[in-house]
Amino acid sequence: MQATLQKIIHVDMDCFYAAIEIRDNPSLAGKPVAVGGLSPRSVLCTCNYEARKYGVHSAMPTTKAYRLCPDLIVLPVEMAKYKAASQRIQQIFHEFTDLVEPLSLDEAYLDVTDSPHFNGSATLIAKAIQARIFAVENLTASAGVAPNKFLAKIASAWQKPNGLFVIRPHEIAEFIKVLPVEKLHGVGRVTAQKLHALGFKTCADLQTQSLIKLTNRFGKLGQTLYEQCHGVDHRIVNPHRERKSVSVENTFNYDLKNPAEHEQAIIELHQKLAYRLQTINEVRPIKNQFVKIKFNDFTTVSAETKSGESNLDSYQKLFLEAYTKIRKPIRLLGLGVSFSKALLTNDFQQQELFVN
């Protein structure tokens, strides 16, 4: 068990972009609403809870969302408005602590270990933050309180929307035992399937495995799994973290073997990357695009090119450049961009991230 007296709050705004649009247009209340691209190749940034009842979710292609929910109202992205709201919310965070680590426009970690507010009660601070956000922005936020970042992030999603969930140090052991492995950081759909196939459904199941066994089976992820299944997370809240790149990848349920599958996978990953780029907090000029391919024999190749945007055609060319070196069935595919060090100036025009 991690010996720490840290008090970490994770604040996550509830369907942030959609909530702002509904706040500004009350006639949308109670209707399924999403925010995202409107063209056939676009994806959704977010949607409200009425839309989620139909299976609609963020990063979903807009065309698929309409099939699931024909009455869905999709609104264009108003990024300047969302960033302005995010900045005001960040100011509220700093009223309680200087140790704020934004993860995106709509979520952040706060270390309130040494905060003088409310006699140091992280729970009362979290409640006060939620109340301030609602008073200033007329928006709801969910919050999680825990001794580390991993548990705080899980807690913030435990009672959404507009919820507050607290995991106290003496509660970690019991809480973590029943936590599904899908909740662990780094465990996606494919990894979850592998864990289930091995008989690991909860953290209690993983706790039966030694660190050596998990690292032999899962590599670097094995150490993360070992620590998390015991409720351990050594990361600190870093107010000065600089994002160097953004990427998305997919490990496929079956190996991709033909050009049509390759093309479709690239299009879907590019859509997901567009969503990620829309939601990151600190926008920097893009300097490179890159592609990563892992073949069925676990050989990995990559390709990179200078670029000022996330361009689908360039990703397809990069893919061919990397793929033709080996030409084997593909197990994993990833796309990404890296950023230059200079922050965007007001004169820099952000590239349109949704494919037209």
C-alpha cells in the first residue's frame, strides 16, 4: 500500500462542450445534443446524457451517431467559447491551490494536501469548487477525492453527473479489490479481453500475481497493473507538465491483411486523433506527423514527416512508407502528432482538425 498523506482532487466537467451549448440555449434542455464535426468523416467531441442513452459517445463518427439517434442535435465546435469557460474554471481551481495540473479543457488534478481552506478537508474543498463552478458558469462538475491521482480519477467518474466520491486511505484496500480491470489506466478493450481470458476480472484477481509474473506477461504495463491493483500511484500533480505529442492507437482483435482494412483503420484513427486534438488544454503548433505499425510477429516500424497539421493524406502516405518495409499482417496501428516548443500566438490560426 502506498504510504502517503496526499490529498488529490480530480475535477471532471460533465459533458462540457454540450453542457455549455445547452446552458447558452435552454431550448435544448432534455434533448439529445452533441458537439462535433458535421461532415461525413467527422467525429463527435462530446454529447449529453440524453444522447448517451442511445449509445452515442465521444469520438464516435457523426454518421454512426445519427444512425443510433436520428433525433440527435449536432452542433458545430465553438472552441473559443469552450476555452474561455475553461480558463475561468481554472481560475477557480487556483483559488484553492497553486498545484493544478490540467489534463484537458474539462478536467484537472488538484493537490490540496497543504491547502489552508476548510481546515485542510479535501472533501469540503471539492464541494466548494463544485459550488463555485456552478455559481460562476452555471455548469456542473463531478469530483473525486483520494490519496493519489489514479484513485481520484476513478472516483470522479463514480457518481456522474454532478457527483462527489471520496476514497479515504483506510478504504483503499476494500475499494480496490472489487474494481474491474477495465478501470485501470492503460487497459483498453483488447487488453481487458486478454486479462479476462486469463481469469483476471477484478483487481483482487490481479493481486494474486507477483510483479515478476505480470511484467513477464505484459512488459512495462505489468508494473503499472501491479501497482494500480494495490491502489498505488507515485505520480505527483505537476502544474508545469508540457505536452510534447498526442497520439492514438488500436490493437486489433484480428490482424489486418488487406488494403481496404488498412485504409479504414487509418480513417478511424484519424477521426479519434482529431477528437483528442480538439480536447487538449494547451494548444501548440504541430511540427510533425507520425505513424507506428506493429506486425503480427511484434516487429515495429514507424515513419514521420514534417507537417503543420493533422492531415489524412499524409498519414496514408506515411503508412505506405512504413508498411512496404515488411508487408506482414498488422497487429497494431497508431497515428500521432508532435508539437513545437513555442506556444501559439494570437496570430497563429489553428488548423481545422475535422476532415471536410
